Amino acid sequence: METETQSINCEQWQSFLEDGYFIAKGLIDSTTLKSLQNRLDDIMMGKARVDYGRMLMQLDSETGDYSDAGEQSKGFKGATLNYRKIQDLEFDPMFLELMRHPLFESTCRQVYGNEADIAVFRAMFMNKPANRGTFLPWHQDRWTFLDRDPQLTIWCALDPATKENGCVQIVPASHRNGLINPSHPSGFLTDEQAAEYATAENIVYVELEPGDVVFLHNYLLHASDVNRSSQSRRAFSICYMDKASVDSREKPHDYPVIFGEGAL
């Protein structure tokens, strides 16, 4: 790794504050990239030596409609490359190593402070299989059961991410509007709000090469389309949070620390 990839620089931080994102090109080397791709394929095909009962797994929609995607629940759903989401990857050593990348920690420290213990809200594989995939509506990443909102998501491209295969779409600087639909438990916009805030002239398609990484403010409006190509669009996404956050649900989740005291 080159020295400049170890810490967030002033230009990147300014972009994060003003635009709500920045991109680190080629951050993941080709050897690591291939290992991650193979690991995910093995997990999807049931060939990996992992505790499947610990992983949240969701099959892709057959129609492309978000409401038709499979149930999000723990456990293996069958040998297929047509998974939409696999969560709880922080317990896999290969993905945990990537999650500890120095640039990831440096950015977390800039966002949450040097004294905070930084945990993972979720570490997940997001997939749009070739010639299918699920439309993800416009939303901000936040959850009403937390007493404070996570502020940083890091999205790692494992395949080319293009407009044709359903790359992430964003509205730059939209994080500065604050919460747009605070009553929604997961930050999704109404159709009327989406039409107002995500107009065609405001949308940027975040096209990436494999190994590129985009750092996103959680309030940044984003969405993604279905995959209209023969190229899959696989990605690994990590949402980092302040470990001091309180989960108000009846059975609160124990969010593991990545940077700080008691880290995995």
C-alpha cells in the first residue's frame, strides 16, 4: 500500500463535508480483490466453512421490485449466485482484515473522533447479478431504533460498477439537508420527496473500477437501478458507528468494535 492511502487527506475530507462523499481509486489490490470475489462465490454456493446460521442472507428479487426481494433472515437459502445481500461479514477474517484498512480507520477517526470506540453497524455483500438485480429506492442510511445516526458508510467495488449494471446513484451535497423523511424507520423517501430531491439534473452515477472505494456520508441520498448487463455488480459495504450508540429495541444487537477497546 502506498503512503497516501493510509490517512484521509484534506481534499478528501473537504469533499466528504461539502459533497457527502469521496472516491479512493484502486485502493484494493488485485490479489485481495480476487480473494474476496472467490470467497463470496464460495459463501453463496455453500462451499465456505462459515457459520451460515450467523449470517443474514437475502435472495435477489425475481421481478426487480424492492418489495419482491427475498426474506432477510439468518441462514443459507440454497446454492446460487443470485443472492442480493449477505450480512454479518465482520466475522469472516478476510473481510475483517479489509475493514481494518488504515484509510478506513483514519476516516472513522475524522468522523467520530479519536477517543471513540468505533463499531460496525453492518458489514455486507451487496449484489446485482447479471441481467437481473433489485431496484433500490432513494433513501438515507439511518435507523430510528438507534439514539444517534451512523455517519459513515464505505462501499468497495468488487466488480465494475457502471450505469448499465446498476451502480450507486447519489445526489451530491444532499446530506446537508439533514433528514428528509425522519419518520421512516430506515430513511426511505416518499415518492413525492424523491421527485423533489432526486431530479435528473442532480443525480450522479458513481461508476467505479474493481478495487475502487467510495466513502459516503449516511445522509447522502442514494439509490441504484437493476442490472441490465451480463456483468455482475458485486460490492462490499461497511457502515461504521459510534459504539456508544444505544439500540432501543427489545432485543438490542451487540455491535462489535472494529477500532478501539475490545476490537474484534
